[in-house]
Amino acid sequence: MKLTLGISPCPNDTFIFDALVNKKIDTEGLSFELVINDVERLNMLARRHTLDVTKLSYYAYAHVTSQYVLLDAGSALGKNCGPLLISKPENERCDIANLIIAIPGKYTTANFLLSLAFPLVTNKVEMLFSDIENAIVHNKADAGVIIHENRFTYQEKGLVKIMDLGAYWETQTGLPIPLGGIAIKRNVPAGIACKVNRMVRRSVEYALAHPAASREFVRCHAQEMDESVRNQHIQLYVNTYSVDLGEIGKKAVTTLFAWARKSKLIDDIHESIFLMP
């Protein structure tokens, strides 16, 4: 059986999926048609129910729970790894509600956290996450929410942090930040879905046990990213929650959805969101 699989080009995704995609592990008779896209593009493809299996923002998943179910493996959760709200120094102490803020996509968890921390912010402009720093530098936005490896580079461009939105979440909830997960269509047979979950977990475990094995696959999809930044990215976003969400990870995800509903940012979600073994 062949399934479409969507991942982002970010080092944590290519690190996690290298063994599965490049058949370094037993794929149990399944094959995958790989689609690599920016996470917000993957979010939009999920909303159109395009891909069988896909990485997506957890906030985006809240909008497609009737069509997809979450896998236990492959997620990006953690502490001290959340989105940052940044600006030029002159805007650091301005009223946030009056600023034009660049966001990496409407359905990203980053945008959800911005809405949670600053509910009065409405003047947002969507753009590719990697363009946000330069947009601020060139005055196309007053501030921006950065994700992924940009948290390691923004200071080099003279930008400053207004708020760590991930730290805000952790302070409010005491839970890790649920950034992105892996979802599979509900119409995929249960046995196949469990097999995919098992393979993703096996792929993560292989990557962690053989970190050098994925180096070339990660590098060729990471554009011009420095190797040290790639490694920091992987160390930050690939962890025990990537192997298995566990009870704490699942609590973080359901808490995000509960807060989003309370803030009237999403409608009711499907009663069963996690893949049953």
C-alpha cells in the first residue's frame, strides 16, 4: 500500500523521517510518496484533506479533527523551544496591539500562542517563517513571531525579543509546548494506521541511535543553514515526546485545544483525537 506523506524541510522532520523515507528500517510492506513543504502549506493541505499522513501544527489539527487522528510518534513538543515575538529595539516597548506583526501562518501554533498572550492583536501579516526576520529589518512589519531555527539567528540581525511565547505557555500551564504533530486520515484502515505509527516511532529511534545517518538528508533540505544551527534545531525539537507523546504530551495537546475553545478560536473537536492501539 502506498500513502502520501507530508513533512517540512526543517531539520527535526528530516532527522525523524530519514530512516522511514530512505528505507533504513522495515516499512512492513508500505511505501510513501513524499511531499516536502513549509508547515503552513502542510496545514492548508490538511484542511483540504490532501495527504494521507502529514506533519501539521497542533493548532491546525484542531480544525481537522473529524478527518484526521493523531499519531503518538513524530511530534515536536518540549520546553524552552517555543516561538519568540521579536522586533527592532525601538519597538520593544510599544503597545503590541498597535504593531503590524508578521506571523508564520494563520494555523500555526505560533499564531495561536500570540492570540493567547495578546488577544487584542489583529494587525497580522502572514509570510514564510524564514522571511520574518528580514521583513522586520526592512520595515515591512513592526514585529514578528519566529519559529524553528530563527530563534538562534535573530540577534545577529540586531533584533530583540519582546516575549518568549513558549515560556508564557509553560508558565500558564506547567506543560511542554505542543508545536506540531503527525496525523493520519481516519479513513486509513486501523491496522495500517497503527503500522504507520509503529514505523514513525522506529524511524525516530533509529535517528536517535544513529545521528550521523541522517546528516546528508537533513543537510540537503536545510537550504543554507549552518551545520551547528541544524544540530541545535534537532537537539531542541527531537526528544522523548517525539518517540511517544505519553500522558504528559497528550495532556499538553488537549490543554491547548481546551484553551483555544475557551478563547473561541476553534469549534468543538472530535471526541477521539489520538490513535487507539
